[in-house]
Amino acid sequence: MVKIRISGNPADVSRAARLIGQVLKVYQTSDLHPNRRGVGVRVYVTADASDVSRAGSSAGLAQERKTLNP
């Protein structure tokens, strides 16, 4: 079980949370919270990484890179 905190602008945070959902089994995603200092938001994701192979996670990340940088 891992807890991941993602900070940034709302669109990037949402995209990162969706990507994590493609790679890991997500149990819970918090609501968006405003950052304490500065601009942007943060979200907390609770996920299980115990049965994820490195090959599967690499494939998901490669696909997201293609989406971000066509």
C-alpha cells in the first residue's frame, strides 16, 4: 500500500491521478485541496503496488508520454 501526494495545477494533477490508476490498483483518491503555499492544488492517492510488474508500469508511462508530447 502506498500513499502518493501530487501537487500542481488542477489539469496536471487530474491527469497524473488518472495515470496512476492505469498503472496501480487505486483504493482511494481525495478531493482536490488548495496548496498551502503558492498556486495550485494537491491530491492524495492511496494505491496498491504489490502486484504491478515493472513492464506494465513502463508501458503505461510510455503511452502517457506520447499523449503529452505528440
